[in-house]
Amino acid sequence: MKFRLNYTPSELIQKVVAEQLNRMGVSFSFNELGQLVLDGKISGDIMAQITERLRKLGITLSEAGMNSIVGDIKNAIEELVYSEDIRKTTISVYLSNKLGYSYSYLSNLFSEETYTSIENFIILRKIEYTKRLILEEDMSLTEIAYKLDYSSVAHLSGQFKKVTGLTPTTFLRILQRRKTKNT
Amino acid sequence: MSTKPMKVVLVDDDEDDRMFFADALQEIELETDLQEFHNGQELLNFLNDSDLDHPQLIFLDLNMPVMNGFECLKKIRTNPKLKDLVVAIYSTSSSERDIEETFVNGANIYINKPNKFEELKKTIAQVVKRNWQYEENEMDKTNFLFRI
């Protein structure tokens, strides 16, 4: 039998982090932006242990502050890409409500730091998600187009080609050949 | 803004192409630190000597003496310390077969060397500015294929 794994990355990551920190006896919480808040004073030694444990699971920590607004935008976009409910809201309303800044401020800050627009970044993330759905969930392009609210398969396929320079079929063939080669 | 310049490496045996590339890279609005090598072996020697300071992006020509780009790419992908580096093939070949083979053997990006300076500048900017987001996400890196 084959099963698809349906999950929300941000929730999954929070659970993984929580499990590690509970095991270490560290007191913590997650705020409304999904940032990890460690309670009290944490020694450098404990911090190094936390960092190392999470690193082994592929999770890295970066200090939250004014400079992390771009990081928060990226996390919010990640949630948007994965959630059908959030995608029903317009991007500008969703981001300004979630982060508490005007959309034009967020948009300018994002372009300045990342050299790409929020809209373009969303397209990039949707294509990354498409890749994952093709490779890990074995979904067809028709299913993915429907899941990610594309008006047609041709639209998704065209956007995929524009972002990667490859058609979805070529992309899949390359990855399958890589896999065969490595096994 | 990022405080550290992005470390970029170019491996190409053609001196004119290296100069052309360096000039174009200098003109884009992102601070970069470029190192140049003449063939794949020189790059591998450098990478093996610089464990802690690996480049964020490698532009690799295919046809070179001593060790060509294809061999060099295979060596990078089979070396546990180097296998996660982002490699952009930078070649004049536009053969579909060549392009697919380099991807199958682990290239992340394939660039057809542009002939015009403005075009080269645009292409490099597209690659360099695009790369940042993949540095932080290991999961995406393995599926990161991009052709210009």
C-alpha cells in the first residue's frame, strides 16, 4: 500500500523542536510569528547543545530582531504556500495582518534584502512545493495545479518552465536518472 | 543587507572569458568575492585545502585541459565534504544531451555562455541573486535545477 503524507511544515517543525527542548528540560514557547522563545537565561553551553541537536535534524536557528522581518515574511509565505485556507486571502492583507506592518513597507524591505519581489518569491516557493509533490507524493501535474490554485495545468507547467528552465517532465526524468545512478 | 560578500568561484581555461565574467560580476549590485581557476584540478586542490571557507557558488566550464568540468563535477558530488556545493555549469555547449547529462551528474544550474556583455551581466545577476535562498534550505538544494 502507498500513502501520501499530508502535513503542515511549520507545525511539524515546532513539534520536532518541542520534543528536543523538552528532552533537555529547557523552558520555551512559540509566539504568534512561529518564533521560538526561550525562557530565562540560557548559558552558552546549553545554547550550543540546542543548536547542535537541531542542526542534526536540519533545523538552524537565527536570532530574531528587526533584521528578521524578512525571515518572518519568508515563514509566512511558506505557510501561505502550504495552506489552501490562507491562499484564499489576498497576499498583501495576509502579510500585513500577520506581521503588523504595511504591505508596502514589507514589500520594499523584502526586495532590498533579497533582490526579488514577494510575488516572485511566492512563485519560486510554489514551484519548489510542486517539485516536492511530484517527487515525494507522486502527484500528477493536474492534481498539483488543482491543489495550488492554478487556473490550468498549462499555467503551472509554463510557470515551472519559466522558473527552472526545464519542463516538469524533463525535471522528473533527470531526478529519476539521478536516483537510478546513485542506487 | 547581507554584510559578507558572496563567495563566487569561476573555473575556466579561457582568459578572455574569465575577464569578461569578472567585469560582469563586478557590475551587478551585490557584493561578491571572486576567485578564479584554470581547470578542474586547480579547483579541487583549492576546495580540499579550504575546508571552512567554501564558495557559495561555483561556475564551472566544461571543456578544459588537465581536468574537464564534467570530471570535476563528478568528483565534487562523490566527495562527502564537497557534495552539497552549488555548481553552475558555464559552457558554450547547448546540446540537450550535454545539458541533461550534467544535471544527472549533479549540476544545479546550466548556463549557456552569452556572447554579449549585457546579456552576461543579466545572466550572472539572475543566478547570483537567485542562489541566496537555497543556501539555508538543504531539502530544496538537492532538487534545485535551473537552466538559463
